[in-house]
Amino acid sequence: MVFWPSIVVATPAHSGVGATLTYRSELSLAPGALVRVPLGSREVLGVVWDCPDTPPEGLTEARTKVVAGVLEGLPALNGCWRQLVKFSAQYYQRSLGEVALAALPPQLRELDSTQLARRLKRRAKAAAGVPPTAPEALQGHDLSAEQAEALQALAAATAPVLLYGATGSGKTEVYLRATQAVLETAAPENEAPTQVLVMVPEINLTPQLEARFRERFEPAFGAGSVVCLHSGMTPAQRLTSWLAAHTGSARIVLGTRMAVFASLPGLRLIVVDEEHDPSYKSQEGARYSARDLAVYRAKVESEALAAGGALLQAGPHPRPLPEGEGARGGGVVNPRCQVLLGSATPSLESWHAADQGRYLRLEMPGRIGGGALPRLRLVDMNHQPKGAVLAPPLVAAMGERIARGEQCLVLLNRRGYAPVLACHDCGWKSGCPHCSAYRVFHKLDRTLRCHHCGFTERVPRACPDCGNLDIAPVGRGTEQIEEQLAGLLVDVKRPDGQPARVARMDADSTRLKGSLEVQLAALHSGEVDVLVGTQMIAKGHDFRRITLVAGINADSALFASDYRAPERLFALLMQAAGRAGRDAAQSGASEMWIQTWYPQHPLFVTLKKHDYPAFAAEQLTEREQAGMPPYGFQALLRADARTQQAAQAFLNIAAEQAAGLPHRDQITLYPAVPLTIQRVANVERAQMLVETDSRGALQRFLSAWQPVLHACRSAPEAKGLVRWAVDVDPLSI
Ligand code: ADP
Ligand code: ZN
Ligand code: ZN
């Protein structure tokens, strides 16, 4: 007998090749099975999508190739995973093959069956070598009343849950307990053990959370029950984690946005920590939102569980519901997969969904131990000495703290603060020859570095245009603030009589592997008194002795063209404020200082009251009036080309050719515009905003537009086009 499996292979996103290719096989292959198939002159990894025993019309044996082999010993990817991949490809306008293969660990592509068998054997042996210690009671905090209430509500919830909890309210403990509840639920016989996916926005945050999850769960569930998945891992590590998740030996997967695609046959809970964080949105390839996909995935998994596992199984054999299952007695709800989104400053999308009742909002307004949130102090820069970067009262307040043995955090918004080198005689600035951006002055190694294309040169001795020797930085970066602060605090002594110590933490100072950990340790141990840094210092870290946080250049975001800038600023400042006074004993005196030229700005007024709901309501009203997300729906058509003209020509032709496409009358196509950073690495960039008030219309229009876009590539006016891409639900426009 001959089968005609349709198989998904990695086809380039815009090749226009169909979603699946048809092969031949003597064996019936399960949907989701991983196979190796010939493609052109190579042999590549593929995922079986379907396996009919009749050929598609028009195909003959002579015209199809034979499946080269099946990756044996590896269970098939289940229906929920395939549905997630299919949905992502459709929604984000990419090819099925691109999304499916990108969702698998890269090393899987290189393994043959023998190598894989060896890996699996080694895995099994390792797993068997470390049996879980007795299933003793798990350690944990006694829950606060708010935590207990939240967990109770979560247990009964049937909609996605938005956990709106102040910084320091103990959200992590809620994640841990919710995870525990899932892991302690025995999966029905013949089903994969229950699993939990926990997502964090950045790799930097995984070590801390990882430590807490390991500490909590490994004693009971065994070493290897917690694995990580993020881009900082080696391909070999990623494969190991992926296999552990796929085969069910890992019960908890902790990861960044890529982890949303992990194969988790027993998935019952997805936690998305700091759900508002922009890093959940991918900025390349399929530009997916891992948060949105998490919500979708939980729904698909729940439907599958409710249907008795039909979708969960590799084959088409639905499992009948056992007697009595599905009853809701005793607080037991149908088996389902929940999604828990946590944040102190939820995204306006999620907040709006909760307003509408699509999500269940749970609140934890209090901090653990009853500590108060830091008091907000606005420093009116209009009343400070001319040219002061740091207001004298702020410096004085920091000095007092340090003298008391407390720590301070100084937060810089890097945007608008790049230290560019300039000549004050002729006006020369350190532009990048390949980009429409300035290169940043790095004092440490005396280089000028482009943060867009990476082009680096040593600092010139004199102005390249006029020969002036006196070239100096404009704008202040973290390095300079660090230096200035050290000077301003030179007379301040710590309680031990030592001079105050200032350190800096940003993308540069933490580039070396492990250096972030070293710097964090220095802060924790009290070696450092003042830490200066960019957004990365505001996130998640649990610093005990920080009692003062200062935001010194917040204003740039108040008037940014990006309509999401205020939302981001509010989140950043709230999060930064949350770093202060985490020790309840000191929290009474903890303060957040903000230097601003606009102390009356409504954003600061709501921030002062820690009133996120008021801020959100205000922003949502503005968004509704302007038809912006979450009320409107957007996509960007982006084009990169050798010339700006070609990039825009492609967009304009694409818009013309859209005439007559389905739902065109519901869609607004805006004029093509250059990106803010118009040129990067000698490539000109342009974009066109696509807007509508119907998500369905947007989806159907974009699908119909795809083939048109492929065709527009070869328009003579667009000669020099390098690439194009569609970004659905873009984060910044
Ligand atoms: P969030 O993530 O909401 O900002 P965390 O989860 O980091 O807050 O919790 C803040 C601190 O409170 C942590 O040090 C945590 O260990 C501690 N904590 C959490 N829950 C409790 C509890 N029920 N009792 C005592 N301490 C707790
Ligand atoms: Zn000059
Ligand atoms: Zn450059």
C-alpha cells in the first residue's frame, strides 16, 4: 500500500511555495511525526501534516519523492501544537513551514534516527539516575490573604486570568502555587504527565525565577523536572530541554517568548509574567506576540481536553470521556489549560479585555508585609540650576541614604540620551556612514559605535570636518552619569567609613557572559551603593536595600510620536519604583524621584497616586477616540530597499494593487513613510500602516494581499527592493 503524506518543510517565508509538499511512503505516518525528506539536493526535517492513502489530484508516483526516514523513538507532535503553529502562520502572515520549523530546536534538523536514539537513551538514563526524593510537602510561604483569594479565584476561573498585582505583592508565589496545583493533579492513565509553561520577558530574568522553581519543585519532582528554553542557550542545551518537554520528563518549562512553541503534551497552565513587556513580541521572522499566542494556546488545549483528548492524540482516535468526568462537584473543574497573565501595569490590551469581561481580573494591591509603595517626588527641572543633569536636592537625598547604609538606583531612559560626539565649532556630529543615525561615544574603549549596524571606529583625534581638537559628547549616557555621580558623591561616606561606590549596569557592561550575575551579586552584597542603568535594572530584580529610585530623563517619552510611549513609560517607572522599599522595614521611607520639566503632566499625576486603573482608563479613552488598538486593528507593511524611492514604490504599488481585494473598503491604507531610523547598514526602510476596526477584515484582507505582494516584488519601479514583511499587531508604528 502507498501513502501520500503531506509534509511541512522549512520553505522560505515568501517563496510562495504551498504550505505542504506531498511525498510517498510505504508506511502510514502519524500526523505530527517528524521525518526526513528530500528537498532539492538536500535532505531536510519535516513534520507530517496529513497522511491520506490516495494521491492528491494530478499527482503520480513518478512525480513524487519518497520519505527518507522517520525520526524513531520520538512521539509525534500533538494536534494542539500543530493547531498553534497553523494559527500562528495564518495570523502573522507567514508560511506554515517557516513557523513550524522555527518552532523546533535547530539541532533537531541535523539529527538522524541513530543520533536521536542515542540522545533519547542518554536522557532516559539521566532521568532515571535522579529519582525524586519522597513526595514530601512542598515548602513555601504562608499565603497572604490576597494570594489565597487570588489562587481560589484562579482555581475556579474558566477565562484567561489577568493577575493585576502591585510590585512586591507576591505574584511569584501565586505562580508557584498554581504550578504546584497542576503538578499534583495526576494525569489520567495513558496521558502525558501534567506540565506548566512559565514565560518571562527576558533571559536576564530566568536565572532568578529558575532558582525559585528548582528549589520548590525539584525535591519532590526530581532533578530535570524544571527546564529552560531561551535564546541564550547553546543548540545542544535547547535540544535537551525541548526533548525533556516533548517526552514529558520535564514538568515545568521556563522560558522567553520562544517557549510558547515548546511541545508540551501535558500542558495545563501557562503563566506569562510581566505580560505587558514588549519583548513578548518578536521583531523578526513571524512577528508573533507570545502573550497573545499563550492565550490562544490555552484555549486550544482546553478545547482538546474538553473534547476528551481528541486533538491531543497524535492519531485520529478520540478518547471517550470516562464516567463522571466533567462533573464540577467539590471545586473540581473540567480538565483544562489555564492561562495566567501577571503584571503590575498590564498591557492596555489585556486591561481592556478584563474591562469587557473576556478576561478575569484578579487584584493584589498590597505589598507582602504591608509595606507601602514608595512615595513619588517630582523634581521640577524648571527650578534647578541651569545645565544641571542631576538636581541638587536629589543628590543630597542620595547622600543621606548612602550614609545610612541604604542603596539607590538611577534609571536612564536610553532613548533620546545617546552620547553623541560633536564639534561645537562646525557642528559636526558622529554620524554613522551607513545609517541615518548617530554613533554613540563609548568612553571605555574610546570608540564610536553604531547601535543599529554595529559599525565601530576609534574616536578621531580631531573633528574630521574642521580639525578642531575640542570635540565633546552631547547628551549623557550611563557612563557619564556614573562618572558625574561619583564626583557629586565624592564626600559621602558609607556607615563603614568607606567612600560611596557607584556602578553602572547596561547592555554594554553586561555584554560579557556572567558579568550581569557578578554585578547583581555586588549589589545584593551591599558592595555597591548606587547603581546607574537603563531599563534592564528596573526589571524583576529583588533588591532588598534600595530605598531610593530616581528616573532622570523620563520626559522624552511624554511627547514621543509612538502612541504607546506613555504606556511604556508608566510601566517602566512603576516597575522601577517597585525596586524600592521591598524590605517592609524600610519601605515607609522609600522614595521614587523623577526629574521632569512637566510636573503637571497627567501621567505623573496618576503615577503619583500609583493609580494604574486611572491611567489605563485615560489612555483607553484616548485610544478609543483615535481608533487605536485595542479598539482598532493594525498591521504594517514594511519594505527595505537600496533606495528610499524603491522601498516606497513597492509599498505604493502594493496599495494600488489591493484595489478590489476582499474587505478593501473596510481597510485604511496610509501613505508610505520612511522609518524613524530611515537607513540601517545602507538599506533604506519604509513602511505603510494598515488600519481597520475589524480584526476579521484585517485577517482576510492580509491573506488575500499576500500573493499580490509576492507579485509586486518584480515591479520595475521596485527594483532594488531587498525584502518586505508584514507585521500584524505591531508594537510601534
Ligand atoms: P512580585 O512578583 O509581585 O513583585 P514577589 O513575588 O517577588 O513579588 O514577592 C515579593 C517578596 O515577597 C519576595 O521576596 C517573596 O519571597 C516574598 N513573599 C511572597 N509571598 C510571600 C508570603 N506569602 N509570605 C512572606 N513572603 C512572601
Ligand atoms: Zn568641526
Ligand atoms: Zn550604522
